[in-house]
Amino acid sequence: MSFNKQDNDKTVKVYKTPFFKRCFDIFFAGFGLLCISPLLLLFIIAIRLESKGKVYYISKRVGTGYRIFNFLKLRSMYPDADKRLKELEHLNQYSNAEGEEEQSDEIIKESTENPGGTILFGDEEEVEESAHIQRQKQKQDKAFVKFENDPRITKVGQIIRKLSIDELPQLINVIKGDMSIVGNRPLPLYEAEMLTTDEWTDRFNGPAGITGLWQVEARGKSSKMSPEERKGLDNKYVEIANSKYSFWKDLWIILRTIPAVFQKENV
């Protein structure tokens, strides 16, 4: 369903998948699932033989128009991966140093005691805007988890992640209409919550997809792409998705995705 949202005199049109793009998505995803079914079956058996538990993994993701759906992947970690987070917390590359955390707390305290900026009013409290932003940043930093040589990943999981085989069940998401083949990657809830400013909400006004513009642009770069560059490319793809030649640009992205899968960079 397409609708308009009025926000501070700015009309935002929520993306609706064009008929031709939707037909292509269904055909491509259906044909793809048919072709890869023997490969999927092979890895499903391998996953189950290496560790007990479900062979698939479901997470909540935010797609077009901030719609939440069940995002499908093959399981690449041990079933108790979430429980092991606490004992591996010291290895998390996103963990703040103790000094940085104390400094952040001081900023929040100072902003609260000496409010000088915009005051935000909630249901049960009011807070100075800069303190609220700092508090949200702390939540974001704690939410991100990344380990070098993550011990929670199984041997089979390392293979399917390297070749992006764990992403193949998302073809089912495409058939269901949750995603398209090409679009902006649907985000975990904690990431989507951080992108609610006017500058970045545009990325949710395009299709959610398995592959997209920033995935193919990031491959082969000598340095890692910054979050701002990624979000900028997401916004750029929204413009492409609403352009006259969007289908041909989607095909160009698909063709660039094929060699990108076999490169070493993990984007």
C-alpha cells in the first residue's frame, strides 16, 4: 500500500514496488530457488551434522516504510551463540574503552544539569537533546557486536558466510514480498531506530533488497566504507529506484554482485 506522510510540511511518498520489478523478483527468486535447491540441501545437512538445532535463523528486520518482517538466513553459528555473548564481551571490537564510557557519562550528566539546548519531552521525563543523542549513541555502541575470528561461528558457517550462501533463503523473503532482489539492505531493529532523522529516512522509501548499491561499491576498496558513505549510497539508490531506468540499473547491480561474492572483503 502506498501512502503519504506529512512531517514538518514535508511530504514523503512511501515506495511501492512497480509491477514489472515485482514480476522480475518473483521469477528470479523462484528460478533461483529451483536451481540452488540441491546446494541448499547439501549445506542444510552439513549444518545439522556439525551442530544440533535449527538449520535456519530468523531475525526481525526493518524494510520499506519501516515495516518489520522475519528475515531468513541459514544458521552459521552454534545454537548457544547468544548465551556466549557475555563471556566473549571483552573481545568485542565495538566495546568502548572504560575512559570513553566515563567521558560519555560526564557529557550526559553535564547536559542534564546545565541544559542549554533543545528540551525533548517524553511521556514521563524531559531531557536535553544532546544528552538524549549521547544516550542513544551509547545504546548503539553496546548493540553492535563484532569479533575477529568469531568463535561462535561453525566451520560450515565460515564457508557459507564467505560465499554468501547463508543469504540464499532470503529468496523466500522476495517471493513473499518482504524484499526485492535489488534494494537497500533491511536493518536490524536497533540500527533502524538510529536512522530516524530527515537526512537518513529516505533510505526506507525504497525497496529492501538482497543486494544493493553499497554492497557492490564497497567491494574491492582498500579501506572500509564509513557508515555515512553507506547511508549516502542507500539514499542514492532510492533515487535510482524511482528513476525511469531503474530496471537496467538493477541488472547492472546484479551483474556486479556475482564477482563481488567471491572477493575477500566482508561487506
